[in-house]
Amino acid sequence: MISSQLHQQIPELDEIINVDDADFIESGLKQRSIIRICRLAAVNDFIFLGKIGQVTTERLNRIKQKLAAWINGLN
């Protein structure tokens, strides 16, 4: 889940995308936002009509590492 409600951030878990980050424009976001890593969901692909943006490979890898650590109880 992506949210602009920055006060909901869980430090060391959620990922903030700042307007001055290299991938902000490509993300398709309109303002500084957080990726709520523990608020992810699995859904069927037919629900999505398209994509609004993307993040860098580095950010995606960091998110994957944080998610794996959270699932394994390392946070």
C-alpha cells in the first residue's frame, strides 16, 4: 500500500519516497509518500487496469529485504 499519510510510517520497515529521490518522477506519485511494506496484499492481476509508475531496482531490492526480514521476525 502506498500512502501520503507519513505519520503512519513504521521506522526501519516502511519506505519513504521523497520528491527529490531519483525515482520520484518515475513513481507516478504526486507528493512525498510511503510504501507501507506490512500492508501489502496479493491480488489477481485482472484487477489492475494499468500501472502509474515504477521505482528503481535498488529501491525494490531494499523493499524486498525489509519484507523478508519482517516476515522472518528480524525487525
